[in-house]
Amino acid sequence: MRRWIIATCLWLIALPAPAEVYTYVDAQGNRVFTDQPGPGNAKRVTLAPGNRMSANPGGATPQTAPKKPEEKPLFHYDMLRVLVPEPDASVRSSAGELIVSVTNEPTLQRGHHYRLLLDGQPTADPGPSPVFALSNIDRGTHQLAVEILDEHGRIVERTANQPFHMLRISLAQKRQVKPCTLTDYGQRPECPLADKPEEEKIGIFSFF
């Protein structure tokens, strides 16, 4: 009997929503459910509304997480190097001055900038010029490197460290190489006026 009731309930659930259900007791005293009016003692069964829910209530559009803007891939240069000075070059400058020039292929892209590093530290803010003027570099061996940065400040290319040697000649050494003459004082940095010797005064009696 219990199996019959369960089967009947499953059958009722499987009926289409608009179908009507009738019930009656047959000659053997069994309760019968059917979608047909059946014999005269059949009664219509009022069904409670089913617990149905739309998979998308209200027709709302499913919310999706906003996509993150895709970053532009890094642009790569075929070649980037320090043109001047040459690797392992010796630079002579009493003021420690140096002109650095870099070259690259292809040409610098729009929004990209150069940044020169001296001993691993930036010498100035990034800029579009491939020529850098440095001064007051200490005597000794130093390392140069150049970077190319894109519009987002990302390093696109970087050269390896390139050594050079700064030879700062002292004023005394310059005077040894080329001694000061009377006309050089006040004209050459190594010949200041304070070091100019006094001119010998020629007296009138020196001729007698």
C-alpha cells in the first residue's frame, strides 16, 4: 500500500502543470487517481501550487566580475649599448667630466625614455635624449649602464655594466707637464694669479 501511495505521488508530480486530477474508489475499494473524469463518483482534486523557482528570477542579468584591463606587453629592442665611452676606456679630466652617448635599434619608441646609471645609481630623471653630460666624477674605476623605460615606468631594456676609468690630473701634475709662464697666470686654472712670482725690478744703476 505504501509503495502504491509513493508511486501515485510521483505520478502526480510528473503531470504537466495545467493537467487536472480526479480521484475515486473503484469496485475493490482502492483509491484511484487519474487525469480523466472517470465514473460518476470521481471527484476533482485541488492541487496546491508547486514550489517552482526560476533559475533566473526576475529575468535579471547574471553579474560577472569586471575584467581587469590587460597590460600592454613589453616592447623589446634588438640592440641597446653605450656608444661613448668605449668599454674599459680611460678618461682624463681634471674636473671629472664625461660625455656619455647611447644607441639603440629600433629608434626610441613613443613614450619611452632613457635612464643612465653610474655605479648602479641614476644620474638624472629619465629623458628622451641619448646623450648625458656628467661632471665631478671621482678618480678611479666606475660602471656605466643605460635603461629604457616605457610610459608606465617599466624597464624595457637594460645594458650590462660597462667599466671606465676616470683619471683626474691634479693642478700640480699639470704644472709639471707644462710649466706656467708669466702670461699663463690668471689664464690657466693651474696657474692662478696668487702663485705668480713678482717681476724683478730693474734699477737705473744696474746699467752702471
